[in-house]
Amino acid sequence: MQISDLISNARIRKSSRSRADLRDDFYSDRSRIVFSSSFRRMMKKAQVFSLETNSYVRNRLTHTLEVADIGRTLARAVGVKLVGKDILNAARSECLVAIVENACLLHDIGNPPFGHFGEEAIKAWFTNDKVAKFFPAEMVQPRPEQLETMLSDFQSFDGNPQGFRIATRLHNEVGTAGFNLTCSTLLAMVKYPYFEKAAPGALFSKKRGVFGSEKEIYLESCRLMDQIPGRRFFLTYLMELADDICYCLSDIGDSFEKNVTTSRDYIAEITALCEADKIPVQQLVPEKQRIDSFAHDVAIAIAQRAIEEASRQFVDNLDSYINGSANELVDDIPAGDLLKCLKKFARKFIYTSLEAQRIEIAGSRIVSGLLDHFGMVLRIPRVDFQHFVKQDEMRKDSHLDLEWRVFSQLSKRMRKVYDDSVTDETNDHDEWIARARLIVDYISGMTDDSARDIYQNFMGISI
């Protein structure tokens, strides 16, 4: 397959607007992302330190913008080299840059409040024993094997497939295709190209990148792009490296700002890690043996080096990236060893800091508590729940006053997604799963502070 064939403006729903210049299709993707409420909400979601009042410290949105900047710079370096080899023309190169930037803008859009701990709270809540208490009394209890299939998406919940769900389904102001992005952008955002458990030994099989609920959308995107499902899209490699470069460097920089890390601690610990990994310490410690500004003294040089090395590696081995057989770029460039060393430092000394852990513990309890409260609408009879949805009111004499008020908190846009997915022919188990998705979509879309405030209101702590 030629690289130009992979830069396509094909969309799941045919666009109502014809654009003379292919580049405008990818700029349109960018606008759809940036002007969305899901994108804006990342401003109030933590990168590392939740509920942070210091505006210097990154949130999920500022981290995303930094990843997009690195991704654009990396993709441009690749594009220049491809144009120089007559593999792409200048216009297609510009499209390539735009697709990578779009994927970077989307890469964290599905993260729930409190990040990883929010993900883990959702997984834990949907254990078989707990969920059995939330089935309506009149519903036939699913068999264990049925239940395992029903709960699969929830028990493997992650921000990556939730991001794909946001992009393809949850923004339904026009039609039911979400943002209706180009398939090039959609496939570029999928880090883990699987909608079910991957075969042993498969590349990028650590997680699922697409929920079963979006399986058909993913397969149709692959069909329109003539891609093999389960094969990583070639531009995803660039997006993933941009994230790798940013998150460990920016997290360490934020830890300096918050005095979680000091210059002396950093130099002592990174020296020990370098010695253990046989990395020349001068590559991570400035000659002056003091960190005045982590960005200026360390991060900028490493990012520039990684971009140059990765752009060469990518272009020199282009076929292996197009056919999805290459390893992560961070594994195949010398600067990758430096980034891995910095990640070890962050895992050992930043993510385990008391401040980060206290908020994470609280965040886990908040998300679990919200599921408990919103979960009460899972117990009510289907006829009553659908009356809530279609009539926007409580059925007379149903005595579901509290459940109605809880339901009323849910997003109308997400209620419409539920309504679009359920018909009279939908069996009761699938209808219940659609309700559960509605609740998870709503809670995972909350910001850290809105999740805290709603939880406190439900618990009667604040009014």
C-alpha cells in the first residue's frame, strides 16, 4: 500500500460539504475536536495532581496541547523527509501533519475523572457479584457466561476506547456518527487496535483500544481505509511517541514546581538509575550539576533529540510502520532509553508522592460512590426507565421519585445515545447494558471537581 492511500478524507457518514482541498478535511477534523465540550472538559481533569490550584501545573488539556505540539513537530520532520525522497508531495505532507496533530488532540479525551484511579474504580464496580445487585427484579438473571460477555467493556474500561467512543458516538448533535471524523484521524487515535482480547504475543495487546459497542465503527473505518483490523495505523506510532516524550518530561517538571522533587533529589536518584541502566548520566544531568529549570536544563534537549532520531527511524523503516509490524518508536531510538529512565524516576518518586496518592484514594472513592448512586436507575423496571427517557417525566404512581431525580441529572445528549441504541426489539439484557453505558459515559465525562461536587451533594456533605 502506498502512503498516499492512507491519507484519506473518507468518513463513516458522508460529509454534507464538499472541499476542494484535501487538507481542509483534516483541518475540519481539528475544529470538530477543539470546539467540543469533551475537549474543553480536559481543562478540569488532572494530568498528575488532581484538583490543583497552581495554574503552572499541567492539567489534562495543557498536557494534550503539548503532545499535539510535539506530534506536529515530529510529523513535520517526517513529512519533510518524505517529500525529500519523493514519497509524498508537499500538500500530502501537510495532511500527514494535520492527522497526527488531530490524533494527539484526541489521545486523552476519554480519560475519566481522577485518571487511572477513575478507570480502576469503574472496572472494580462492574464485578459480577456487585452488578448482580443492580438488575431489575423482573429481569431474567444472565448466566455466568452471558454476564462475562455483557460486562466485558466495563471490566476492561480504559480512557483509550472511551475516547474512540466519544469521537464516534457520543457527540450526536448531527446524526449518530459523533464528530464524524475522517477515518485517517480515527485510526490514528487507536493505540491498541483491538475490540476484544488480543491473541497471545500480538503487538500492542496490553489493552483494548475499542469497545465492543464501537466494533462495527472500527471495522467500517478499516474497510474504508483498506486496513487490516488489528493492525496499528502507521501514524499512531508518531502520536504515541509524542505522548511518551511529553508525559514523563512534563510530569517531572510539574513535580519541581510543586517541590515534590528538588534539584538535589533529582540528580542523586537519576544518577543511580543511569548507572543501573548503563546510561551516561551527563545526558540527563546538566554540566553545572544543578537544575534551575527542568524544561531548559533537561527536557528541551531530550525532546529535540527524540524527534530527530524518531523521524529518521520512521522514514528509514517506513514499510514496517505502514504494515504495523514495527515496535514502538521509543523502543527503537537511542533517546528512548533516556525517556524510559525518566519514566522510572517518575513512577518511583512522583506518582507515589503522598499528595498524589491522597487525591487518588479520594478520587477512587468518589467515582465508585457516583456509580452506586447513579446505579439505582439500573434497578428500576425497563418500562419505567424508558418512560423517563421518552416522556422526560416519571410514570404516574410508579413511586420512583428519587430515581427520577437521579436520572434527571444525566446528560440529555447521552440519553439520546441510549435512545438511539434501544428499540422495542432490544432484549432486556442489551437494554440494561445500554443503561449502564449511559451511566458510565456520563460519569467518565465529568471533570475532577464536578465529580467531587456531585458526590458530595449525593452524600449530603454539601448542598
